[in-house]
Amino acid sequence: MDRRNFIQASALIAGSFYISKDLFAKDNGAVYGHNNMRYRMDNKWGNLDPSKYPVKDCHEMVQDKKGRIILLTNETKNNILIYNKSGKLLNSWGHEFPGAHGLTLAHDHLYITDTDKHQVFKTTLDGKILLTINFPEESGVYKEAKAFVPTETTVADNGDFYIADGYGSQYILHYNAEGKLQSFFGGRGKEDKHLDNAHGICIDKRNGTPTLLVTDRTRNCFKRFSMAGELIEVIPLPGACVCRPVIKGDHLYAAVLRSPDLGKENSGFVTILDKNNKVVSNIGGTAPEYKDGKLQPMLQAEKIFANPHDVCVDDEENIYVAQWASGKVYPYKFKRV
């Protein structure tokens, strides 16, 4: 081999080495989490040009039947950003939701709560508004719109839906599919059946009979209610100011906005519970520890999050984390290992 061919071949090999190194860089990082629920972080996933597609607070995310990841932000230049799983932007829409907070996908429709407008909207996947829920004056417990600050929804198989008034009067409100109020429960108070910062809600079918899991963020717990609103159990999560519960398979996932209480900024992590609602992993948090069957207080252990607000678990069990008040960062992706 002459000198010129040798140099060209050497350059090609060296170039291939560095290309391969770059390709695998994301998978060679630190592993976060515990037990068999462990993940590698990609904090560049979904990054966009903020001059074209800005975000304020990345509030919530869902995955649709096509595998797309749908992000809700309270930036009215583009309330909705739609990605593929690799983080490529596919579409964007929405200019009318300045307080966009809660995002639920059910029956090929989106349910968006707006804390500024004091309203809940049902839309198509491309943004057409089909139904608007105003403050529930008919309940008799709401006198004005500002008392209604909805944060989340969940939808039953028959189309009935439940609204968590997590920044307002702390009621859970049950509506039929047409948007007529059926009942309500919870509200402020000191008993276990009452709520304080009822930030999130979901329907839990893991044990067969559907029940409602409701966040009581200030009190560091989830509460399980019957579909009629009767308290069944309290699931304590000491030190974890949890956001909405997200169920995928047998596991329950939640962003922990802050720890050990809401007064400490930039102290969040992600927690994962098994089918028996025992914490099995914390991404960015201390290892879960039980003594005599009682979960010990949890804290942020690694500075990978500031104030995480929601998680989305995709069809490959990867996790996407949206953050609030965290420097307008785009979501992070955690690939399961």
C-alpha cells in the first residue's frame, strides 16, 4: 500500500471510530433508577429551535395510537408539539390555551385543562374544539369561575370523564360524555376523604375493578376512590410531592415535582410503583427503602431534574419527562435498559 492510500485508509478508519463513538454516546451514559426499572437519559431528545417552536412550561405528554408523542405547553405560539419517538417534530398547533396544564388522550380525543381560562376542552387530535366545560355553577359549591382551576382529567370507557380541580376548590367532578355534571366529591378539609392540591387523576384497572387514583400532592400521597367517590385507601409517598399518576402495564409512574415538600425548588425526581403500589425505583431520587413495611422518606439524590411535572411511558417502556419552571427545557427521554 502506497503512502497516499495508507493515509486515506487510516483516515477512514479513524473517522468511522469517531462516528461510531458519537452514535453510541447516548447509550454510554449513567444509568438511573433501581432494581429492574433502570434507564439511560437523553436530555437532547426533542430539542427544537426556541425561536420557532418555544416552550414555557412543558406540562404533560401522551402517546397516541400512531406512536407519536404529544406534548402540551402553555406557550401560545404552539400549545401542542407532536414528535416521533426519536424526537423529530412532526406537527404543532394551538394558540388559545394560555393556561394549558392537563393533557389526557382517550377515544382518539384530547382533553385539555386551562388553569388561566378556568375551563376544560375536548378536542380532536388536530385541535378542533368539540366541547367546553366552564366552571360548574350547577354544583352549588362554585360561586364564580376563579374558584375552578382544573388541572387534570381522566376518561372512562363509556366516555364519562372526571375533572380534578387541583388548583381550585379541590373537588373531583364527574361528567357524562355529553358534558353534564353527574356528581362530585373531595373538596378541602382535614379528613382523609378530602384533598389538598388534587393535581392529578387516572382510572386504575390493574386489579380488575376500575377505581380512581387521585393525587394529594401537598400530603405526599395518592388516594384511591371508588368510581362513585368513596375513599378506599391512601398510598403514602413520604417526601414526594407527586404530580399525576400514570399507569402503563402493571406499573404506576409519577413525576415528583419537589422533595421533601413544595417549598424546596429544583428538587424533583421520578418515582415508579409496582402493581401492589410499592415503590421499586426512583429516577434521580434516593433508593426506595421499606422498614417494617413502611416506606421511608424519599428525596432527590441526583441533579438531573429541576421540577418535573409529568411522565409519558411509550410502547417500548421508555419514559419521557416534561418539566415546569425549569428553564424552558424540552422533555428528556429515558431509555429503559
